[in-house]
Amino acid sequence: MAAAALAPAQGRNLEIGSFKGRSTVGIAYVTRELGLGTIVAVDPHTSPASTDPDLRGKTTSYEDFVANLRTAGVLDRVEIKRAYSHDLARGWKEPIRFLWIDGDHTYEGAKADVDMFKPHLADGAIIAMHDVLGTFEGALRVFVEEVLDSDDFGPAGFSGSIGWAQYRPRDGGAPRFRRRRQLLAIPARRLIGVARRADRGLQGWNKFLYKFWRPLAPHGDVSVSRLAHLISE
């Protein structure tokens, strides 16, 4: 919500992966209150899905999604796209100021989402990805390789399992930005192997490595004032 509020760029707000709408509601509320436009929310709402909770026999989360938006009073602030992100990408032509990725967590899926929509990021836009500092190898690897390793991005960080960065192709290669991204990438890169083996559960040596490396990637709550300072440097 803070990233959506503070992104110093002009363009659309795009959410990839909505499920039942918790993040959609938060982003829609902030952008409504600050006059930052609507949010485009793309999700096929199919079930079962590998990264969604079990719907206990239901085949879709769509009805719950719409009901939650209506209850929160933000239904009119959300442009619902009941589709896959690659379907939406085919016709997308608008600049993006805030991109929230919480869809397919496989390497191929997460990389496709970044590759498809990165060309539309406005200068100064913020990209945020869910579950990149946990046990999803694909999303973590994509964030490290396509964001932290890229000089197209400047300030970056973690908050909980969320990874975020500001799109700044004009000066992302500056030493002050590159150094911080490199430091963040060291423990994150070490966690890729841990996440790859996590399908057998976090246990034994793998659990030790997870507990050792994850704290070395600062991921506490990000204060609004600190975030505002970082993205305005």
C-alpha cells in the first residue's frame, strides 16, 4: 500500500494475481484516497492453483473476490480482468506506475510476468513481488536475476516476503544503488537452493540454512518516511 501510494510516476496500477482480493482492496483504497487512478486486477480465478489456498471443492475464487471488493466499498475502483496475465499483456500499451506481482510463482511464470510488463514501467515506477523471500524458488530467482542484478532498477529492498524495487534505468547503475542491490542479492541468492529443496519441507540442514541466510536479507517493516526518502534520492 505504501509503495502504491508513493510511486513517483504517472501511469496505471496493475495487480497480477488477486485471489480473494486482500491486496486488491488495500491498493484500491490507497489509490482512491490519493487520486492515483483505478487498479487493473488480472487473475483467471481458477482453482486449484499451486500457490493459492485450497478452496475445498470450489473451482473458482471469483465470486468471493467480487464480494470482498463490494464489502470494502472499492468495487468501482477495480478494473477486473478475469484472464491470465499473458492474455492481458498482448494488448497492453499503457505506462505503469505500480506493478504488484503475486501470480504464477514458478520461475517461468514469474519471469514471464516481469518480461511482459517491464517494458511498460514508467520512469520511477515501483515493482513489488510477493513470496520472493520464502520457499518459492521461482519467484525468488526471478527477483534476484531480473531485478536485483539489473541496473534498470535503483532503490530496492524486502519487507516480509515481499521484494520491491524502483524502476530507474537512467541511474540504476549508480554505485549507491548497485551496491545496495548487490548486498541484498547475496543472502537472497543463497536462499534459492534452500527454496528448491523446500518441497521436502524445511528440515535438517536445509532448515538451518534458511534460518541463517534469511535474517541477513533485511526484511522488516518499511516505514513510509524511509521508503519516501529512498525513492526520491
